[in-house]
Amino acid sequence: MTTVSAYEAKTHLPRLIRAAERGETVVITRHGKPVAQLGPVQEQRGIDMAEATARLEALRRRLPKIPLEELLSARHEGHKY
């Protein structure tokens, strides 16, 4: 992992983009503190709607059932009137 200042990143952006294309990660700092990270794009696995729905339903079945009255009474908990 490479670390560069914001000024250096602005000045040498094409070089840093080529490094990211090669799989390197570059941390950009401002006044010595890390503020951004430039790196290769991670391939995101797409999840279809049916699979997402099935996973949410499975999670819902594992969670305890909460009575409606308890939900309604908790909705204003902590509010100042």
C-alpha cells in the first residue's frame, strides 16, 4: 500500500490510477492524516430479488415475534413531548 499527500495525488493522478488498475491501493493523506483510499474496484456479486426476499424471510422466521401492542408502545419511547 502506497501513501501520498493530497497535493501529490492531484499532481500524479494518472500514475495512481494505473497503480490501482494493477491492483495496488493508495492512501491519500491531508496534513499527514489518511482521508481517502484509491484502489481497484471490487467485483460485486449481484443478488437477485428472489434470493434477497428468501433471505429476509428466513431471518424473520428466526427472530422472536413481538406483539403489536409492544411495538406501538415502544414507538414513542424516549421522545420528549
